[in-house]
Amino acid sequence: MSDRLCLSRIRKLMLNPRLSCPHNINQKQGNNMSRFEKLTHVLWHCQYHIVWVPKYRFRILKGPIAREVFNCVQVYSSRLGCKVIELNVQLDHVHLLVKVSTSQLMGTVKGKSALRVFTRFPYLKQKPYWGNHFWAKGYCVDTVGVDADMIRKYVKYQEKQEQRQVQLNLTK
């Protein structure tokens, strides 16, 4: 997707308060925000494509080792509240497409920044509209970048490429 198209889509969301504001989502009517997860005060959609390799990129991720890596990624991702969208363990690298909540990060950022602002500008606490809260409840977050379908196709393509390479190596 081109940068210009992404910016166009972002501008459209920002200029249309019915689409950009989580409080304006109409559940009965269809909306283009269905990819978002909703928590009490949060609307979020964050997927990351992560690739990592064994040390020295040794080609050791096969058989029981590959299965163990696969299971570990599934289990630990689940424990951390992440949803694995795609997972592909190759001989010398792992592809992970994962959906991640940013609630812990945002809780810390909003909480610590509010404390700092109130410490540096104590008069803000005295205002009747602030009370002990600097930030409004909730936030909306999305990731910008390559389309998730493209990443999914890329991860699957990598697996096919790896199989082709193995076949070529066997015929040599």
C-alpha cells in the first residue's frame, strides 16, 4: 500500500468523527472498524510481523526442536494476552504475526506523564475540571504499515520458498 494511500485513509478517519472516535461506533450498523478489539475504555488493533533467527543462523529449527519452538511461542503469547495470527517456524528463522494489546504501555505512559505534569504544574490540580485526573479514560490505537493480508501471504510464501530450497539442495 502506498504511503499516499495510507495518509489518505488516516486523514479520512481523522476528519470523520463518526469513524475515528470509539464512542461513535454503531454496533447495529456495519462499520469498517470491525478489525478492532474493544475493552472497557479502549479500542485497539495492533498486529506485528516479527522475524528472529537462531544464533549464527544455524539451520536447526526442524523436527522436535521446531515443534517445541512453535508450542512455546503459542503458549507464551497466550499467557501475555497476545493472539497469534500466523506462526511459521523455518529451518533458520521464525515468522510471527501477532496481535498485541498496548494496555500496559498506555497505562504506564498516561499514569506517569500525569504524575509528572501535576508535579511540575501543581496549579492544574486545583482546577475544577482536572481533579486528580489529567487524561480522559481510554484511547484508540492502530498500527500503520503493510497490510496484514500481505504479511500473511509473505509468511506462507517464505515457507514455500524454504521447501523449494530444500528440494533443490536434495537434487544437487
